[in-house]
Amino acid sequence: MSIHIQIADEGPIRTVRMNRPDKKNALTAEMYEAMAAAIEDASGDAKIRCVVIAGRNGTFTAGNDLTDFLHAAESGEGLGANTVRFLHALARSRKPLVAAVQGVAVGLGTTMLLHCDYVVCGANARFSTPFVSLGLVPEAASSLLGPALMGHRRAFALLVMGRPFDATAALACGLVNAVVAPVDVDATAMKAARDIAALPAEAVAESRRLMRGSPDEIVALMDKEVGLFKERLRSPEAREAFNAFLSRKR
């Protein structure tokens, strides 16, 4: 279990909190594993009726840890097994997912929200997916769920052009349900989770299944994206983009 993921159960609500504030909650392989395990466990626990995903210190997550990501680029490994496990856990979650977003939500920090049933963000939230600028492709089934949620043009701007969305734009396109003051994000998300947990559990579960469709189809698309992501990491475009990125960091 990663020390950078805090799991807390409060009655029927499980909170999965990314807690690596010195790195803007950048996600490591161990963090992905811990979050996946928490969501998988909640799916089989009758006492848990809703899962809240949150960050720490005014930040949701800066996305993949830079060291891990550069290693994947250099080795051609692609998205690691723990990352893929987390993606599958999101798609197959049998419990409603609520997200509490403050500050930056980069890469998978944005695309994971497409799997959440209710999203609260602070007025300071900023969403970005710089995949294509690095010579890569979107992941987390965002190539399907993004256009389905917000329409092709807005999804193209976010996922392909890499244009960031602020809280107002995220609300307008349906990526989030509510925008509140940053200090109110966690409390508002917890209220939504309690409202969900108070509903008849079986009716919620059946309704989610009808609305979300087959998780097998989503997982199959995720796996296709993972394969393309790995191929793209080996491409001349990606190597050039990563070299340019590293030269800017030096």
C-alpha cells in the first residue's frame, strides 16, 4: 500500500485521497496500485455505497510522475500494469464514483473524471491532457467517453489540441457537475456522496449499469489505447517531443 494514498471509510462513504503534495500529487505505480485496490475492494463491500476520489493541498493531481513517465518513454514500456489495473477498476467499479477536484488535473487526472458519476471542482480548477503534444494518444477510454460527453469539437480541443479547460469551461461541457469555492470542494463532494448513499443501493446499481453500458467494451477500448500508447512511445515524434521537454526542464 502506498503511503501517498490515504483510504478512509466514513459510514457508507470511502474516500481515496492522493497525498503527495510536494509533487502536486503526481501519480506513481504504487499510488495507482493502491487506488485500484481501494476501488476494487469497495465494489465487493456491501457497506460501501459510494467512493470519493480527492487530492490534497489544493491540488487534484499533476498526472503521471515525471520519473516514471520518462522511464516508460525511454524503455518503451508504455503504461504500467498498475496504471492499467487502475483504469480497469474505474471502468468496472460497481459503486458510484464522486470526484473532488481542486487546482490542476493533468492527463489521467482529467480523463479519470470521465468515469466518475458526479464531479465537484473548485473555481481554481484547471484541466489539461497534453498527450498529443508529447507524440502520444489519449487513454482511459477518453477517446470514446470524451466526445460522447462533450461533443467531438470540444473533446478534440481538449484531448488532441491539448487546450486546457478552466472550471467554467468544464461546467459548460459537462465534465463537472458543480463549481464551488476551493475551500468548499471536499464538503460539497461529500454531501453528493451522502446523497447517493442514501438512495436505495440496488436501484442505484441497476440505474448505473443501464446508463454506463458494458464495462467490457470500455475495458477493451482502454486496452486498445494502451497498445497504441506503447507504440507511440517508440515513435520518432514521441522521442523528439520528450527530448524537447527534457531540454526545457534542464
